[in-house]
Amino acid sequence: MYFKRKELEKFRSFKGPLIDVRSPGEYYKGNMPNSINIPLFDNDERSIIGTIYKKEGREKAVIEGLKFVEKKMELLLDTLFMYIDSYKNISNDNNKELFIRIYCSRGGMRSQSIAWLLEKFKFNIYTLNGGYKIYRRWVLNSFSKKLNIVVIGGKTGTGKTRLLSLLEKNKYQTIDLEGFACHRGSTFGGLGMKEQPSNEQYENKIAEKINSFKFSNNIFVEAESANIGKCKIPHELFNQMKNSKRIEILRSESNRLEELINTYSVFKKEELRESVLRIKKRLGPQRTKIALESINNEKWEIVCRSVLDYYDKCYEYEKVGKTNIKLLDLTDRKYDERILKLINNIL
């Protein structure tokens, strides 16, 4: 039984429950992935304590905090014990010693208080020295590391995401920028997806993935605009992507139409109409009208054709100035392991 403060690298290396004791608002803005939020103070309580700290000093703020904790001590302990027990059941490994990791904003009183409390019940506790603030510094520094990025490009409907998934399945190093953003990147990109994370949390997820890699090996990503929905690709990472090796997928128009129809025809007509209307100025009145009528009549090929030309022009503009491009013709090919040999040959 012990309670120690650990530096970030050591803190991250341990397996076990990861508890964020900051307020729900802080947690929502950004947190260490795979952590659970068991706040010492809720949003209102944190605001009250902060105001007292600024106006009356640390001592009175601490006293007010103790009053809040006293009222909910039993509930707080029940929540902590319930989570720890559920973690033990899920991990299904009762033979190993369990280390519980706790962090707050700066590694101060909130995490130290919860750690002290759990230690009294004979748990082994680690807190993060410097807290989430130190973690965020590590996240932002991650994007400045030199990476061997390979960008997978191609017009809309060429199956870039499917190829990325195939690479991931076969143990290649990949970063699913759209998956982390819960958005496919176009006006239709949010259809069928979960709510997007905060931009800060988006960065946290990417950094965790980057730091799981062997940097000397290739890292595959999809070609993207700087913004994916409301999420923004970290500036340093995006700059590396712009100057990286690039594989350009080539597929026939019929292949691309089939890909788009399979992807988008499953969604509700109202959702598809709303997506078309968001780009009506760029599509123009005639193509917008054709697309909307075709959605109503479930003529999916016409719908896709009406927007394909627009997206092709956008893509050609985005590709201007790109060098070091290797072409990969996948016309009429299945996306299976045989494609991986073609990729290995051109890199």
C-alpha cells in the first residue's frame, strides 16, 4: 500500500483505473483518453471555490471545498468503489496488484485529496505530478516530432477510408483522422456519426496514437482539409502531411458511384436534403434541384453524380502543388490483402 506522485511517462506506463477528478466541464473540454470522470466538485462548486480563492484567499477556499466534500463523502466513495470493482471485473485479472491512477488540473489538492482518501482503504495510488496541464504540454509537443507520413489521396468515392482500415487491420501504422473527429470531412460527413469531440480532445486522441508508433516506420493517413467538421488537425501535423509522400488512388467513375451509393443511400432523406442545401450556392440552382428531386425519388446514382463534379473540382484545387505522388490504380479491384503488396512496391 502506498501513494506516490509520478511523472507523466511513468504515470502513462501503468495499467489500471484512470480517474479524472476535475469538474465535468473541465473533463468535457479535454481529458486523458480512457479516463473516467469522478469529480470532486461539480461545475458550480468549482466556480464558487474559485471565486472565494480570488477574493478571500486560499485558506477560505479550502474550507469551502471541505464543506462541499463533507456533504457528499459517502456518495463519492460509493462511486469510486463501484468503478474500481467494475474495472476489476472487466480486466478479469485478480492476481495482479491493482494501481489506481488519479489526476486533476495541476496535480494539486483535488487529486491529492482523493488519493489520500483511497489510500486509507488500502488501495495503491499514483497521482500525476503536474496534472492535466503537463499532459497537454506532452500532447502539443507530440505534433512537432518528425514522422514518416504517407498520405492516401484520391477523389471522393475512391475508398480511401476502406484502404486505411485495411492497413490498420494488417498492423500498419495508421491515424484515422476522420474516425477520431467522428466526421467524414464533407458536408455529408456527419451523417450517422457520433457527436464530435472538442478540438482539445481530438488532439489528445491523435497524440496518444502517434506516441504508440515506431517513428522510423511509415504512418498512413487520409488526405484531409485542415478542418474535419468542427475539429482542426493540429497545425504542425497538417504541415507535415502537406509535404509527405502521397499515394493517389485511381478508380473508375462507376466504382466511385457505387462506393458513394453504398455509403449514403442508407441515411434518411431529410438528412441528405439538409446536406445538399448546405452547399447549394456552390452546386448552383440546377444541380441542387436535380439532387433534391433525386433524393425524393431515391435515384441514388443521379444524386451522387450531381455532387461528384463539385467535389472533384474541390479536390483538384486541393491537390495543386503536391509532389512526390505515387499512383495506385484500384479500378474494379477488391480491397483485400493483395492491395498491400502494390502499396509496398510503390513506396
